[in-house]
Amino acid sequence: MVVDDSTRQLFRRYTWLFLVFAAALIGFQWQRERIFRREALEARLEGYADVIAAQDSLSAPLSTQHLRTTVLTPDGNVLYESQQSLRPDAMQNHLGRPEVKQALTSGRGYDIRQSTTTGEDFFYYAKKYDPTPDGTMKATRIVRVALPYNASVSHNLHTASNVFFWFALLVFAGMSLMLVYTGGSIGQNIRLIRNKEKERTQEVKRQISTNIAHELRTPVAAIRGYLETLADNPDLAGERKAHFIHRALMQTERLTDLIRDVSIISKAEASPNLLAREPLRLADIVREVIEELHSDLQRADIRVKLDLPAGLTLRANYTLIHAIFRNLFENTIRYAGTGVEACLACSEVSASGIFASEKKHRIACTYYDTGCGVGEEHLDRIFERFYRIDEGRTRDGRGGTGLGLSIVRNAVIFHGGEIKARNRPGGGLQFDFTLLCQ
């Protein structure tokens, strides 16, 4: 069986993923087993403490002779100590011992440390007993049982069974063998998907290149025709010369627009991670656009209405945000007709993220004009590159590049938003879109 690069890469990723998952699971299981063993030891020592507390005398029964037992008052004084070499009245107050503190507050406690009295290491367990109704215990007592903390006890508490480890290793080996045997077909499928994606990308690029070449050829050919007419007819009347010069100038403007739009859309798609973001005031950008298009808006008798809060800001790419509003207003200038209104309203809204507690702030924008709108059959395609409804509908006959609304859509998506277009009931075209505030 041939193992290609795709299969090896998949196997390496699977191995790392499994190792991280297995390590986390084994660590969790190991910790749980340690807790279980400690609790089992505590339960065993608690049983001895219950036996001592239940008897009439303070002395430890024979069954607990292998343990060190201590009986204390609630104020920490020692009433009984099982080690005969120690006198209870000569021992220090035990109120500050960790296990005693825990027993006084929560009823029971444990600690592992070296005894300040004997110098030996012990696993201490203490439990508080309140007076019993039958009078067996007339006052509150704390019974502490200490087990010598030797190598056997330490090993029992701090090690866990290897069964789960070997089980995880066996599962990993089985899954690895399965992945190796099925990796060939998986790798082949990955290669097919990559090849199809590569072919699709190349086809899209080829179509774009063809369309761009065609779009560039049209204004260049027109400019050449007008200039050749002027060169071949030096005796043309001044009015005719002015007409040809004006038409040539319009085509150069169209060529400039096309180069600008191609540059914007290429940057947005080819290297989005390289596009810088900065804090921007939305109202400032919109007013810049209106100022740039002031003469065109005035010639078309288009009245602009804005509803933009002054403090509306977002972290975004200036060129793309500027392109969104410029292309929307230019679309109105070219296609909506004369004597219409262009209205823009923006506001900040909150929307839930992936998790219920996550809130993402977005800017919701509505842009519309009161012009003639477009046919319903065109609404699903107006965001496509180079898609034009009818160049004859333009006010100046110059036409657009066919990239304006495609740039708007890509710029909105780049900023984490969505955009939709619809015809307004009262007439005109409306765009509803959002921009993510970052």
C-alpha cells in the first residue's frame, strides 16, 4: 500500500489529536483514582475513629493498636494519646493542626505531614463527635487517628492502576491500524477535493481575466476611435471636436473606475489578512463620500438624507468601508434617475454569538433610493461580478464597471456582515447590511 503525503499528514494530525485527548483523559482518570483511594483510606480511618468514640473509656481498643490515636477537646487540649511515651498533659495544644481545624468547621478533616511531637510522618484523620442522647459521650470530642505515612501508604495514595493507560494505548494502536488501511482512500478523496477546488479557482480566475480584458478593451477602443477621428479630421467644427473630446474623457473615467474597482476586489479576495484595520467613525466616511460625489449628486438632483449617530465607530479597513458607501451612492446616481432621494440609516445593535453569554456588537445599515428599482429577476444576481441589467438605464450613458455591488458584498463579508437587496414597496432599491464592530 502506497502512503502519500496527504495520508501521512492526516496520520500525524490524528496522532497529535489522540495523544492530547488521551493525556487529558488519563490525567483525569489518574486524579480521580487518587481521590478515590484517599477517600477509601479516610473511610477506613473513620471506622476506627467511630469505634474509639463509641466506647466508654478513652483508651484505644486492640483493633487499633497499629494506629496512633488521640482524643481532643474542642479547644485543642489532649485528653488521651495512644503512644505511651507521650503524656497528654505535657503535649502542646492541637487547635492549630489542619485536620483539627477542618474537623471543627466541617465535621471531619485530614492532613499529611510530619508530627511536631514524634518527628514521624503521618496521615492524620480527625472527626468531631457531639454529645449523644444516651449519655455515652457527655461532651464534644475530637477523635484523631494517624496512620504512619510510610512508602507503602504513599505508593497506594499517589499511584493509580495502569489498566486504563494500557487500554488507551490499545485503542490508539487499533485506530492507527484502521487509519493506515483506510488512509489511502481518504488521501485520494482529499486529493480529488483539492484538485477540484484548484480547477474551480483557476476557472474563476480565467473568467475574471477574460471579463477584465473585455471590459478594458471597450473603453480603450472607444478612446482610440475618438482620437483617430480627431486626428484624421483636423478641420472638424469646434462643436464636433468638443463632443468627441467629451466622449473620450467619459471613457477614460470609465477606465479609471474599472482599474480602481479591480484593484479593490483583488486585494479583498487575494490577501484579506494583509488589509489593515483601524478605528473609523462611520459618519466621517459617509460625509467624505458625499463630498466626493457632490457634483454628480447635484447634477442628478438627488437629495441625500442621513441618520447616522455621531459616535458610531468600528474597527475596519478604510478602503473597503469607503468603497461600500461610494458604490451604493454611485449606483443610485447611475441608475435611480433624477429628482430622487438617497437615504442611509445606521445604528448599533447587539446579537448573540456562538455561546449564550457572548454578545457581538454590529452596525445595522439600511440604504435605499426612491428611484425606479430593478426587476425581481435581477435581485439575486446584482452582486455578481460584471453583471449589468441595462447600460441604457444609466443617466449619463457611461455605464458602470459591473463590479460595484460585488465590491460592496465582498467588503461587507470581509467585515463579518451580510447584505440583501430588495425593491421597496413605494419604489426604489433597498440594501440592508450589517458590519461587525471589532
